[in-house]
Amino acid sequence: MNDTEGTAWSYSPSGTLLGALERGRGLGWAHALADRDAGAEAVLDCLRRDTRWDRSVDERADYLAFLVRELGLPIDPLLAQLDGPDEDGSERARETLAPLGLLGSVPAREALRRYVREGEWWQETLSVPADSWPADWWEDLGPDAVRRLGGERPDFWRSEPWLTWRELLPVREPASRSRHRVRITPRTDRLLAALADPDTPYRERDEALNTLAERPAVPVRLLSLVPDLTTDGRDGFGVRALGGVHRAVRRLGPLAVGPAREWADDDRDRLQWLGVRVLAEHGGPGDAPRLVAELASQWEERGWCGPNLVADGLARLGPAAAEAAPLLRRFWHHTPHSYERPSYLRALHAIDPEAAAPLLSESLWDCESDARLYAVRNVPVEGRPAFRLAELRDSPAEWEVLREAAARRLG
């Protein structure tokens, strides 16, 4: 949930026009085009504020850009946001204007080009079209960009467009030299001894655990130590699992399932969650009830971050996890954390392909590229989905992998 205007804000109900748009669902797209006046107002509302639950992973820019184009909305609000004093607002505007440029909006393209020449956060803005536009749309900005550097090194000199413009830079970065370093580490038995000793400082235990996790073979003896592999709580964040525990344990695969069943029923949250994750990754059909119980608990708590990991495990179990279908459907419909929605879609499709068909169809319009891609690869090619597949195949703003997948489905 974001408070982008200094006032309290919460998501609208998921089945409404605004609620579906806020969550980036295909339903929002359908509602907006069915009632274009209400749709225009709702899309503008979503442009004004950040409706992503987690701005680091949730996608919205392409989704909103397509809707701006489909509804014929003016881009003036985006231009004002781009040039405004709020850095987050300017970032959202440039991320939406970039796909609009690909969709044919000349004003959107010119706005970003102008901002590179004049705007405050111009280097961040320059990275967006350089990442997605054809090179001939931004190559000529090189002299202006170098001028704005004032002799300083670019913030993002290891990526485009600075790789293309390296010859224009007054100070060039030296070529990196590859150095082969021999790393000497303790034997496995010494690492295990350090982990087993409660007097070993937790940072040393953490280093020992990460070293073990990188070995060609993780020793099975590690499993008996897992319940006590914690920090000492002196850093102000409380006692918690060492950072490398899951990475090391998952390397053991099915060998960790037996202990994981015990951990999953432990009263310590950190150990319980580790057990659930291992069961999701390696458990069998008999572990489905425990995974369903975890999903139910997360639903009761409206825990939007993490159910996708359980859903991925349920997808692996397929029809054996049929009891999870109603919960997965609820998460798919209601979660504001759109990044996790593709996991719910995959799980529902693995458990009951026929019941998941409407969700696959809607997901062709989802804000998440992974959801669209999964739908493209699995939706029945008939009726409205077939027309949508053609749109995705031909869209200049769509992900190349997705366009190719749509083309293959259409033959």
C-alpha cells in the first residue's frame, strides 16, 4: 500500500473497475474499455499515485501505457508528473512514457528526449529509452548527455547508452583486468564444528554456512544443526535464521524433506517457514495438507508477500493439491502484490486446467509479463483470446519472448 499524496489510501475492492486497475488485472482493462468515461477517470487516478504493493518488483508501466493508448487519453498529466518535483512521480511517468513512445506517441518520445536535455533526473530517465527504444531514437542525444556530465563519470557507465557513447567521454573507464584468485577455505568438518559450537560468533557461523552452501556437496550432517543456526539478536533485529540456511538446505533436496516436516510444525516462526519452503520445493503429495494449511494461514493474515512460494509447490503437486484451489483463486483475485499472481495462475492451471481457463484468458491482459507469457503459452487459441494473441504478437512495446510465443501459438 502506498501513500503517494500524503493522505491515507487503501485499495478499492478487487472486483470493481478501480480496484482491478489498481491491482493491474486484466479485468480492469475489460471494465475500462466497457465504460470508457469511468475507465478514463480510473486510469488517470492510477497514474497519479503508485498502486504497486512492492514497487521493486510489481509491474504497472506497460499496462497503464496500453490503457492510455486504448482510451485515447491525453499525456499531459504524465508530462506534468515527469517535470514535477517528486522523484518517485517522475520515475513512474518516464516508465509509462517509454512504452507509449514505442506504441506510436511522438509527444511521449519527444518529452523523454527533452527531459534528457533539461530535466533534473536525466541520467535515470536516459536509461529507460536506452533499454527499450531502437538505438536511432536516442543515439543523437550523446553530445547533449556528455555536456551535461560536465566531465564527471556517468552514474550508469557500465550500461547503455554509455557503452555506445564511450568514445565521446572525456575520461574513459579502464578495461577491467581479470585476476585469478585462489581462495583457501577450511575443511568441511571444521566448518561444521564452527556451526555446532554455540560460542562461535554468529558472523563467523554465517560465513561458515555460506561457504558450505557453495561446496559441490552439502553435508547431510548440516540438517541436525539447522534449528540452532541463528543470529545472536545483538544487532537489534532479534534472533533470526542465518542468511544462508535456506540456500544450504535446499541443495540437499529430498534429503531435507524428513527434517522439514518436523520444522514445519515447530512453534518457532523462522523454522516453521523454512520447513514449509523445503516441503514446497521437494515434498510429495502427502505434504499437500501442510502446504494448504500454510496458505490458509497466510490468507487469514492477508499476508501478500510469500504465498507465491507455497503456490509454486502446490503447482508441482498438481491435482494432488486440489484442496488448495479455492484459496489460490482468492489470492489470484484479491492480491495487490501483482508479482505473485503468476504463481497462483500456474498452480490453478496445474491443479485444474479446465477451471483455470477463464483466468488464463484474463491474464492475457495482466500487468505482469510473466502472467501474460504463461497465458499466451497455455490459453486455448479461439475466439477473443486468438485476437489478443495477434495483438501481442504485433505489439512493438511487448516483450520479445512473449511476441515470439504468441506467434508460435497462432502458427
